[in-house]
Amino acid sequence: MLLTSDVALVDGAVRERFALRIENGAIVAAGARADLAQPGEAVVDLGRRAMLPGTINAHNHSFQSLLRGFGDDLPFLEWRDKALYRFSPRLGREGVYTGALFAFAEMALHGVTTVCDFFYINDGGNDNARAVIAAARALGMRIVLARCFYDWDGAPKSYRESVVQAHNNYLQLHNEFAGARDVLVCPAPHSLHGASEEMIRAGADAARRTGTRWHIHLAEEKYQVDDAHKKYGVTPLRAIDQMGLLGDDMVAVHGCWFDAGERALLAERGAKLAYNPNSNMFLGDGVTDVVDLVARGVRVALGTDGGCSNSRVSVFDEMRACALLQKVARALAGAPDAGQAIDAESCFAMGTAWGGEVLGLPIGRLAVGQRADVCFVDLDDPSLWPWIGGQTLAKNIVYALSARAVSDVFVEGEAVVRDRALVKVALGDVRARVDALTADWRRD
């Protein structure tokens, strides 16, 4: 199949009448349509739409979309107790499936083709995690299931496992989906406060046994830095390094309170970062110094975090937030060139190509050898005007793009969204499931 449109954004450059040849879900040729077209070949021509790599949501908690609005404007610990801990234990497998279907459907409509779901309502087994994977597959999306390792006794029972349970359950789930093109299962020790040192070691060990990355929340809130000092005698990233676990297979999530030495250490060890600018602002967490991290060579991806700690699930939104927040943070620090702290092209890369690198998958670029995950935006939408031959396309996608402009989404070369509508699942059915599940929920 040949997939083509009038305009494409390829590694930051605008290309006209660009086409991809797709075979078995992979891009096998890329270039000018006139050079690739073959007689009798199936062609999907999207015309006046810009072809982009599908966006990559590098950090999410899908079930939390069900809690949107329930913990807004509360201090972090109140948000956790009054929304997260109050409602999540009620879900069960069907509730988890509904939450994931809801979150992923909305993401797909916003141009997300891959999501990393950091999932911790494991309830002692893998049925709930399988439900999350089933929801992604029902919609046609690609998923990285970051299966949580969690043993803090202050959390709900459904989150907690023994070290042996977590390790064995992870290996079982990983092996179950080994070789799948649309699913990758990796371990995710929750955090320094949510997982004991033994549990963190078990998660890192599981990753190394199975050849995957491992994810962990670090230094999201200032109190977590203080807690790390009390528990380990050092700051959060140094605690991981002190355990001998910090390496190029680790993905740190958040890092709002990494100091300069920790940022240098992250770069030195080759570790990665999943940055969640809107969530960090929403909860009043702080500002990750992404400008410094990128300058040091750290690969940074973008995540939306959970739907009740952001309220939006668009990676395009995260691109814009990343750019603007980094500029204002530099201004507050007294930098004379704050407005040039980071450019739109770098933020676009974080949500596409760099996201693929952080997750360790061949996704995020319109190039031979990549999986055929593609998003299209409507050039006739006013958020992309004025049109001056594509000179401002990357800038406008990051700073101006409206969600209504996202028109079509393909994963593995298969349509997931066409003409702004889900292809494989009816949105009305998703809403009916959400309404039925939350009918008796109340904020107070």
C-alpha cells in the first residue's frame, strides 16, 4: 500500500507529494510519490493534509482518565487520597478496561499512535494488565505496558505485591506478549516511596533478563527529595546510582527536582527521561530543566501522565507546554535569551522520534525501517494558516495546532481514525461504558 498526502514533515523538513510504501506494518520505502507509484498498487491519498509521524505518549496511567475532575485543584496528597486511592480500588477488570478504552480512544483522536501505560492496579495478577492491552488492541493502537512493581504498605491493597509476586507476574506477562508487534511489556518499579529497594532491584533485574527498558517515577515533588535523603542519605537519582542500577536501560519519569549534578549523572549513564510538563504544572510539582538535559545529550520523551493529573491526553499539547514552560522557567532564572531557550522542532522531536528512542522502539519517524504509525492534520484548518509553502509548519503544529485539525491516524499501516472518527470502536459505546461505570461517583 502507498500512503500519501500533499505535504509531509520528515525529520523536521517539509516535503511535498510525499509517500510511504507500507508492507506488513513497516515502512519499506519513502519519498516522492511520483518516484514510488507503481501500476495497480493500492493508494491511500489524503490530499490536503500534512503527514506526520504518529505522536508517542511516553507516560500515562490510563485508568485515571475516569477520575478527571475528581481531584483538581487539591494539594498532591489530598489529590492522591480523595481521588486516586478512593476510586481506583473499585474498578476491577471491567472498570480497568473501560478506563483504558476511554483514555486510548481520546488519545487516538488527538494523534497518539503509541502509549506507554504505567499500570499499577495489578490486584496480585495480570488480568487487569491484560485488560489494558486488550483496550489498546480493540482501538488498533500500539502499547508499552509498564507493569508496576509496588510494595508500599500505605497504598491500596490492589496496588501491592511481594517482590517475588511482582517479578514472577512480570515475567509471565512479558513472555505472553513476546514477539508481538503492537505490545511491549516492561517493568516499572513505582518510585523510591512506592517501592522498596528490594522491589526496585527486582524491577531492574527483570528488565535486564528480558532486554527491555525499566521505568520509575523520580523527584516529581520536592517532598520526594526530602524523603530520599531520609531513607537513602542522598537525592533520588543518586539513590538509584548508589544501588548500582542507573544505566542506559532506565527511563526516569518527571525529574522536576533533579539538581545539576543529577542531570549530569543522567547524561553520563545514558539514562532517559519521560517529561510531563502539563501534569507537572497541574499538580504544582515543579519544572524539569529539559533545556539543560537536552544540552547534555539526554534523550527526552513527552508524556501526558494520568487524566486526573492533567485532564488532557494530547502529546501535541505537551509539545506546546514543554516549549512555553521552558522559556518562562529560563526567564524566571534571569536568562537574557529565555525566549530562545528551546525551539518548536526540538519539542516536536520529543513527542515523536525521541519518544521512539526513549521507549526503544522503531517508531516516531517517517523513514524506512520504522513501523508505519502515521498521523495526518488538515491543512484547511485555520490553526495551520497562513500557508506559506510549509515554512512555518513545524512551528504551527507545536504552537498553534487545534485538536480539531487531527483528521486521520494509522498504526502499523492500518486506519485507527479516519475523517476524525474512530474506525474500530464506536465513540458512543465508549461513552456509554464510562457513564455506566461512574454514574454514582461524586467528587465530595
